[in-house]
Amino acid sequence: MLGLVVALAVMAAGILIPALTGWDVHVKSFPPLHARWMPRVGPGTLPSVALAALAVISAPWATRLRWGALLLVTFGYGLAWMLALATVDGFAGIGHILDTSYEYLNTARSVTDPIAVLREYVSRIPLHSADHWPVHIAGHPPGALFFFVALVRLGLGSGLAAGTAVTVIAATTAVAVLVTLRRLGAETAARRAAPIIALGPGAVWMAVSADAVFAAVGAWGLCCLAFAARSHARGRSIAWSVSAGLLLGYCVMMSYGLPVLAILALAILVAARTWRPLPWTACAALAVVLAFAAAGFTWWEAYPVLVRRYYDGVQKNRPYAYWVWADLSALAFSAGPLVGCTIAAASARVRHVVRRVPDQTRTIVLLSLGAAACVLVADLSGMSKAEVERIWLPFEPWMLAGAALLGTRWRRWGLALQLGTALLVQHLLSTGW
């Protein structure tokens, strides 16, 4: 209960303090979210309400289905939930955002020589450069742009096609988290948490957001790492380790903030009680970064240039004194207020971490608090001011895995609270996603 009260209080403070004090925190009209007040209903309203009601009524399905069926339902229901929320704004809710000038798709359509793009990438980051990149491309390594280049080359270059592809990929994130938990010996816990991991307010931002693709790639990389850690055959363990490293390395080339996923990777290895995959995974991840460097883009040279652009732009006007805690308010809107309960429940059971016997609670505590540590590092860095409701999507499902530690009644009412929050956010606010 205390965790929920704290989450709700922080959410309220994030809204009320700027409104009551006139503090200009330089977002749109509804801080702490990058959103505008815009009440509406649309084509997706009835489907989203129906899906929410059905999910609450039939929540126990997660503990009764066969494992394969559970994964299919998790993916399908999660995808339907995202699409229903997005189409509150009609098909524009899926196809419009990626077609805007600050997003990746327009630039991706014009890329004919990827190597030339890599060679000029850093020089086009500063705002004063003659042909500087749009804001999202400048703010990310080229791996994010190249994902959309791949969509264009596959014939998915329209806003609607790309938005649909992004949403489908995003829906696999919950599946990756559940598979990871099961591989680490926490299947019962995965079943308990499945509805809350798959459904909730994060779906508002996961539909058509590139950050949701980052979340999916990271989740599958961590899943491969769990398979590596629990594989007894040396060759199989190495193969899974290299796969994990390639995916996690590409994550680093999609977002400057995702090296902090190393904390979650270490949590998985601690949960599995082995360090065997670490050298192979680290070397594979480094190989991805070095391959980009050999082709012309050097991550460690680009990052300081980005920092300068970051503070030359609107970020210099976003006060750290507000955002250092208001980011957590935005997180509670996106992950849902129940995230306060899941982190509190994991923190209360931290003693399980030192136990020497296999324990599902230990695994959940490690992953939930590991994700919370990722958020804390990102928050204190000062490089995350506003818009974290989408930027921190890669960490949210792992924090919500802590729902497995809550009682049955708490999970049932908690799911209703999560779904209700999503419906309110989507129908009252224009989030730009």
C-alpha cells in the first residue's frame, strides 16, 4: 500500500507543482508528461474498454494456460491492447507520428549509402552544423536510423506500415520477459505477473515508438543471456552468449542510454549463479560497437558531441531540480502506479538475494531492483529530463515483474488500476505517440 501511495503522490506532485507555482519546466501543457490536454473518444475507444474489462474478468487465465498458449495470448492480447489504444485517434494513431519531421522515417527513406551516413554522422549532430540531423536522429546512435532504413528496404516505409511493424515488435517484449523468468526457474512467478507485464499504460507509448523497439531488442538480448547462463552444454552456452552480446551491443548502437542494461545483465547472471557467459557476451557486444567504428561511426566520439547539442537545445531550460524527481512521476504514468508496489515488494524481500537455494522470489527481486537501478542511474545522470515515459520503456516490464510478489487480490485490483490509467491517459491527453 505504501508503494502505491508514494507513486500516486509523486504523480500528483509532478502535475500540480508546475501548475500551482508557474514553474516553467519546458514541456508541452501537461508536465511531467510530454503531452497536451485533449479529451476525446475515437474508433479505438470501445475496443480498448472492452479489452480492459475482459482482462480484469479473466485475469486468472495466466496461471491455467499451457506455457506455449500463455505466450501466444500474452503477445496477441498485448498487441490488440496497443492497437486499440493507438486507434483512439484512428489510423493516424499508428501512421502519423513516424511520418513527422523529427522522427526517423523521412530520413531513412533518403538513405542510399549507409557507410556515407556513418562517416558524416557525428559532424551532423551539432545544432550549428549546416545540415544537422533531426532531433531524434541526432539524439541516438545510427542503429536506430538503420532499423528504419531496413523497414524501408523491406517495403514498410509508409507511416502506417512502419508504425504497425514497430507495434508488433513492441508486443514481443512481454514474451521475452516471461521466457527469461521461466529460464531462470521462475515460471510460477512469470505466470502471476504476466497480465501486468503485458498490459498497462506503457502501451500508450509502446505503439509506434522507436523506444519500444529498443525495449524489445534489449529484452530478447537479456533472454538470450538467461539461456546462456542456464545451458550446460559449452557450445550451446557460447552460442546463446554471443547472440545476447550481438543484441545488447546493437542496443548500445540504438540509444546512448542503454549501456545501463548492463546492470540487468549482471542481475540475470547473479540470479543464475554463473559468470560463464560474461566474456563471450561482452566480446560480442564490443564487436558490434567496433564494427560501427570501423565503418565510420565512433560511439565514444559521438557521445560528447551529443551532450553539447543536448544542452544547447531545450534541455538547458529544463530544471534539474524538477526533473530529477518528476522523471519518476512520468515513469509512474507510463509503467503505471502499481510500479510503486512492485518495487516496494521487491525491496522488502531483498534478503532473498543472499540465499543459496533456488528461489523464484530471489530472481524476481534481482530483476525488479536491477531495472530500478537502471532507472536511478539514468535519472541522476541528468541526461534524462522529460519524455522518460517513452525513453525508459526498456526498464518498465522488468520492474513490473515484481507484481509476482503481490497477493492475488492486489494483482487483480492492480491490473484494473493499470488498465484504467492507460485508458485515462490515452483519452484525456495527446502524448504525441
